[in-house]
Amino acid sequence: MSRPLPPVRIDPRAVSTFWKVCETGSISGAARALNLSQPSVSNTIAQLEQRLGVILFARSRSGIVLTREGEALRDRAEGMVRLLEAAAAEVRHAAEKVAGPLRIGGTPGALVSLLPEAVARLEERVGPFALSVVERPDSQLADLLRNGAIDMAFVTTGIEECPGDLKELTVSSDSFALIVGRRHDALGDAVSLRDVAHLSWVLPDAQGAFRRQVDALFLTAGVEVPQHAIRCDSLLTTKAIVRHTDRVTVLPRTVAAAELSIGVLRAISISEAVFERSVGVRYLAGQRLTQLGQAMLGALAPSA
């Protein structure tokens, strides 16, 4: 039976320097970014390699390439750097009596469906807070959670099994509808996609849960997904195109709620929409959310 390897203590500053080399792609780039001399950065990396007993970079004429050991350290290094940056920012905000910061990523539809009302509740409960939001496709959000770039991800839920290292909470659900502008006033209050598939469309582009659900509606109707649709992942642009042209789209009703309320767009029931689209949040299962993160969860699901 082999004995467990003894723990190796490494200097966080050396790991931070290593990450900067990874981020910039070279020793010289890291030296410029850190305002250090190139020999100083090289020496730090050499000491880190000696401490770990491995080679982290393979040097070549074209630059540096991460070894397998270097790749193993890279993600951990980024996570450490993000964690330290977040800790420093949190302390600064605490001194200013501001909660946070909280970093959120999400798909456009999930963000617009959940975040506005949650922000309103959060403001009532915690007062001033710092929040940053980025839109990203599903395929990128899990990695952003794992490397510490975001604290929470707003996503479509219930489509695929949540990875074991993440926790998923479904917050709300909503039905899909055909969204049209005033040029389609002649359409009734309910349609089958079989009857409107010939129209001009705007549909999502990014491969992800939302697109799979939209594609499934056409599959249920027994018609092909329109091949000559405008592919667009910006909800604002999609709704503007539908409003000003004769193109149509499929969206959850909440996503078009503002335009529907003033009558510039209209929602028509789709007979094939027998399933609802669910949205919620994902976050790291083994890591405790910050106080503002926990407050955001409470604002998203007040009864949970």
C-alpha cells in the first residue's frame, strides 16, 4: 500500500505569477503586466517548478507550451487569482458599506426572465450592492463557474443533467409563444407551427438548451426548422427585427413581456408548445456562496 504524498506548500505569489504567464502567453508578457524584470519572472517560475518537482512549461522557438503538469495547475491558479481578487473587492466594498461584489453570468433569455425582479427584491433587502453581469452561451458558463470568473449562472434548467460539481435550482417556468409584429394582425390567437413554417423567421444561433427547445417545437409539429432564418442570439435585436419587419420568432412570453405590454408585439399560442421552458441558477456545489450570493438566491426564490 503506497503512502500518501506529503503536502507541498507553495507561495501564492508564485502561483499568481505562473497564471500571468499563462494569461499573457509568455515570460516577457507576464513581466510587462506585473511591472517586473523578465529574469525575476523566470526565477519565480523556476522556483515554483523546483518546489513542485515538475516542469510547468516546455520552451520552444515559438514560445512556451504548458506541460501536462502545467495544465493541471493552470485552472487552479486562475481560481486562486479570481478568489483573491474577489476577496479584495469584497473588503473594499464592505468598508464603503456596499454588499458584494457578485458576479453573474447567464444566457440572454434566463437573465432577462429572472434578473430584473430579483434585483428589485435585492435592493429592498440589502441596500447598496455591487453586481456585474455577462451574457455567455451555455457551453461556457460551467467553466466560468469552475475557474471562479463568475459566482452564479442563470440558465435554462431541466434539459440535461446538472454536472456533479454544480448545484441547480429551478426558479420559474414559462410557455413558448409565437411572437409577431403588427404586420401579422390577421393571425389568430393560436396557431400550429405547420401553418406558419413558411413565414420569415428569426431564431437562436448558439447551440444550447434554449435552441434545442425551439428546435423541438418544430420537430413536434412535424416540420423542418426554417433553413433561411436569421440566426441571432441578441434578444433585443431579435425583438426589434420582428417589430419592424414581417419576420416572426419563438420566445418565452416573459422574454417579450415589455413589448407585449405596450402592444408593439403580440404573443400567439403554439399548439405544439406542450412543454414549458424552465429557468434557474447553477453554482458550485462544494463552495459556499457569499452573503450577497445567498441573498440573490433568496431574491430569486422567495419561498424556497
